[in-house]
Amino acid sequence: MADSLPIRCSNRSMKRVVSFAVHHGWDVERTRGGHLRFLKAGCPPVFTGYSPSDARAEKNVLARLRRIQKQQEGEA
């Protein structure tokens, strides 16, 4: 399946975050502590909760991923 995600997500907002990250070249892993780790060569890792209770968690992690990616592109 071409649309499958590398990990199972607990809610719709995390599915959107993971699919955004995968589409933009990030690797997504689940930590032993139950968090999500986003990795990309040349970028610092980004961590977020697997099932965040904060209503803004999705927007915050998307902004963090975009910010880091933009910073990396500016340095290249």
C-alpha cells in the first residue's frame, strides 16, 4: 500500500502529522517511552507525544518540523 504510514497512530491529528513528515522526507519512529521521534539527515530530532491531550499539539509539531526544514534548506 503506497499510502500506509510507518507506524500506527492513535488519532486523526497524529496521522496528519506523520503523513506530512513522511511526505517531506522525515523518518518516524516510536520511542520506548511512547513518544514519536521524527528524524531527518542534517536536522535535529523532533519529539512529540503519541497521543497528546493538548489541542494545539498537532499545530505545534507541524510548525516545528516546518521551521527546522526551512532552516536546513537555508543553510544548504
